Amino acid sequence: MTDQKPLEGQVAIVTGGVRRIGKAIALTLAREGAAVVINARSSRDEAEATAAEIEAAGGSALVHLADVTNEQDIAAMVEKVAGTFGRIDMLVNNAAIRREVPFTEMTLADWREISSVILEGAFLASRAVLPHMVQARHGRIINIGGVSAHTGAFNRAHVAAAKAGLTGLTRALAVEFAEHGITVNCVVPGKIGGKRSATSGHSASLPGGGQPLVGREGTPQDVAEVVRTLCLPTGGFMTGQSVHVSGGLFMP
């Protein structure tokens, strides 16, 4: 480890790491010296482009397509990462979809689709990497939450419930694995600007339009910087926390 590259020699998995917040996190951790595994379900071109950007800057990246809702896919990804690098130090559970549908029109399939990606995906990925972290007596798990779990939102009951579940998962894992040198935290973005994908929903679904106090929308990099801080050696005294990156949109 050097002062310039505090994560040198460490390995991070970022689920949903091909665009917006996930991509910013992947690039930021790589800049700090980590080898980054970029996970996506099917967006190979975007994943390869992100990996190429990391490698062009002198970093190390590996693309692995896997469906975070599929237990076998996740097991295969973690086995590949551990076999390639010999360690797994960081997991960022970022994969999510945020479709919008009025609650009374929401089907059980709608509900399960969201929960399976956001909450069950975090469960499967965390369960798969934790034995490696326990063996190493070191690890960082970062769950990417959502402000809708704290403020409520129009047409996003399934998203709010799944993201709220991440808060509970964060606290439970923080308690269970602290003795093994592992920290678990939840970073909660507020209104993040920029181009959205088809499954990202609309920020106007938040109460009052989701206006931050600071007078601007956030950027993916705003979120990535907080994830970076929690992953650094100096971030080891924080665990079980929900850290809001929302420009004052929500203040716990």
C-alpha cells in the first residue's frame, strides 16, 4: 500500500457497475488501487467500456456477467474472482431496478421483481463473499440504499420496501461480522442527476419533487466518494450506518 494508492492489492466487486452510480464507484475504487470486478447482468459492451477506462488509467478490471438474483450465477462469479485474485476485500451491492407503478395496480410479480434484485441480490452476493472475508479477517460491504425508503415515494412502494430491507440487512451483518474485521454500511443517495436508464424511474416520484437543500442535484461521483471513504483503511471505525448523500433532502 502507498499513500497514493491506499487500496493497492485489494479486490472489489461492484454489482450493477456499468453506469451511473455503479460505474462511478468502480472507477473511483480503481483509482485508489483496487482491482475492480464489474458485474452486469447482460450489458457486456458497457461493462467492457468501463473496464477499458480503468485499464487505460493504469488500473485492473475484470468483467463478469451474472444475474444477481441467480444463486448459481453469484456463486460462479465469486469463485471466479477468488480464483483469479486470491482474495475479495470489498463488495458494493449496487444492482437495482426502480420501476414505477401505483400501489393498487402493483402485481405480486412487480413486487418480487424489485425485491429479488435489490434485496435478495444483496443477500446472495453478501453470503457468497463473506466466507472469504472472514478467512482474511478483513472486509468492507457497502449496500447502496435509496432515499425513498426514508421519505416514501409515489408509485414506488416496492422499491422503498426493498431499500428499507437493505438497512436492516446492513445492521444485522454489521453486528454478526464485526468480530471478523468486517464492516457493513449503507450509502443512501438522494436525487442524483444525469441520464437515467429505462429502469431507473423518475426523481419527481419523491415528495415535493425531491429538492435538495443545497440547491443542486447530486452526481454519481458524490456517492462514489462516500463509498470510497468507507472502503479506505481509515474507514474501519464505521459500521452498521446509513450514510445519506442527499444534499439535505433527508436528514435522519
